[in-house]
Amino acid sequence: MQMRPKTYLHFVSLWRSLRDVIPPRRGDAPAKASPSLIYAAVVLMSLLTILEIDAHQRELELLGLLGHDYPIPAAFLGP
């Protein structure tokens, strides 16, 4: 007989309890998203976009996609 770790059993128990709380989704009814979930997704996507632009600033300048027509103050740039 194989012994299962406590964390696995705890996860299975938690999953079963959550599965009973969540109502089954009907195929014809669209799922609704929570407004706070949408807000969090938009904020995280905005932060990711800012970080990606900051991380690849030199490459974007070489491609001509990021110019210095309006210089960004050094306080807003990363190290």
C-alpha cells in the first residue's frame, strides 16, 4: 500500500470542497467575470507592458518604435 503525503491529501480535500460549492456551468449560458477580476487583469497587463518596454528599450529605439521626441525623465526609468 502506497502512503500519500499530507499536502496531497489536503489538496484533494480542498479541491473536492470547492468543487461542491461551484455550480455546474451550462453550455448555453455564458460565464460572467467578476469586476474585480477584470480590474486586476487590466492592472497586471499594464504593469507587464511597462516592464517589457523598459526592459527592451534599446531594441525598440534601434527599430525606431521608441524615439526621444518626448524624453522620459530618468526617475521613471529602470536601472
